[in-house]
Amino acid sequence: MYSHSYSETSVDCEAHARGAEAEALGRSMELLEKAQSKGARSPEAAEALHVTRQLWCMLIDDLGKKENLLPPELRASLISIGIWIIRECEVIRQGDNENFKGILDVTRMIKEGLS
């Protein structure tokens, strides 16, 4: 039997959470890239936009909790980014834009920041 200190367990949990977030962002990117190649009116686009919106809604919810350990300024910035991504998803869904590049670029930067 082995024992971990609270700080070791906390670091492990944070690393696991970052890994899960990076994986979810990666999945969103895969879907967005596929959607871009198939077109904004495709079923792939509908799925990509839905998954991306849901992901950012969950991230924003977590970032808004006082228990979140990130610095307040970083949390506020990430919430703003998430709101922008959700709005961009809606613009594409409504047919006012067909370009996924901005969402992909920002998502890629956030994902790389988790590494």
C-alpha cells in the first residue's frame, strides 16, 4: 500500500483535468476541421458546432466557479474567449459565415496552452 500527500494528489488531479480538457479541445478541432472540408451546411458542421458549443458552455461554467484555481484574470480571459467561440459557432450555424478558421486557430492556441 502506498500513500500520497494532498499536494501530490492535487497536482495529479489538475494534470488529469488539463489532459481531459486538451483531449476535448482536440476532438472539437477534429470535428471543426472535418466540417470545414465538408461545408458549413453539412451534417458534419452541425455536429462540430454543437460539440464545440457544448464544450465551451461546460468550460465557461467551470471557469465561473469560485472553486476554480486559475487566477481570476486568466479565468475572465478564457470566459471571454469561450463566449466569442460560442458566438462564432452561432454565426456559422445561421449561415452568416462559413469560415471555421478563427475558431480552429483560437482552439488550437488554448489547447497548446494546456500542454
